[in-house]
Amino acid sequence: MSKRKLDLQEIHKYEVDLLKIFVEICEENNLKYYLAGGSLLGAIRHKGFIPWDDDIDIAMPRDDYDKFLNYCIANENECGFRIVSTINDKRYAYLFAKACALNTVIE
């Protein structure tokens, strides 16, 4: 499998696709969520992404966050993305999880 670097437009497309799956999972499991940080600012000020933003910031109540992570880790293939967090990678350094498309690599 060959690797190539995605441009920002391609990254945004992956992110929108992942966001649609995220919303579907949350609705099916009655989980609360909302946009935060640069994603919220981009949605309001730019009617989409901040032009240089390369991620989507989502916040959830803690109980819903834990349920979401556990569901996605247990159902990775059905979700279409993998969760990277301290739950499944003790070397992971952040206090928040990341959802990554199965066919991508984050560097």
C-alpha cells in the first residue's frame, strides 16, 4: 500500500465523512455531543471549516464520551474508523481521544 500526504481539502472530506458516522452512532445510542473550539468557530464564522483547521473538535458529557469510546473500540470495523486513546494505547499522550479513518495514518 502506497502512502501519500493528503491536502487540506481531502482532510476536510474525510473529517465530514467521519462526522456523519459519529452523529449516526450518537443518535443510535442517545449520546449528547456538540462542536467545540475551532470547529465551532469555523461553523459560525466560516460556514464550515476555519481555512487552516485540520481537525474537528467535539465535546461530550463524560458518561456519553466513555460510552462512545467503548462502543467504537468494540465495533471498529462497523464504525469505519479507529479510536486512539489511553484506553487502547498506554503510550498515547493526550487526555482526549482521536477518531481516525481506517485507511489513514496520522504522522
